[in-house]
Amino acid sequence: MTLSDALTWVIDNKEWIFGGIGVAAITGVIALLKRRQNDHTQRQRSGANSTNLQAGGDINVGRGRSGADDEG
């Protein structure tokens, strides 16, 4: 497919491309591309005699096994 063919296709299908389905498809492709670019890494630096916790989600400190408060 040449650039001329691609341009002709876009002009012929502009209603579909810029309508609801086309916008959703283009947005989905952009979201997938951005997701691949975002490689998150975690780094932690600490000083001497310090306690550090690191997780990719929530950390519950001082809770029982069930997750409820230890009171009562």
C-alpha cells in the first residue's frame, strides 16, 4: 500500500474513522502503545538502622491475619 493509496482510503472512509467506532479503535491502539512504554520499576534507598517496606500494592502493618483490628 502506497502513501497515495492510504490517503485515498482515509478520505473515502473519513466518516467511519472520525465517527464513534473509529475514534474508539484509534484510542485503543494509542492506549496499547502507551502501556508498552510504561515499564514501572521500584527502587528503594534507606539509611542505616532503618526499617523499610516496599510493595506494588497496599501494605497493612500491625493487623491480624483476618485484616481486622486486633482490638476487641
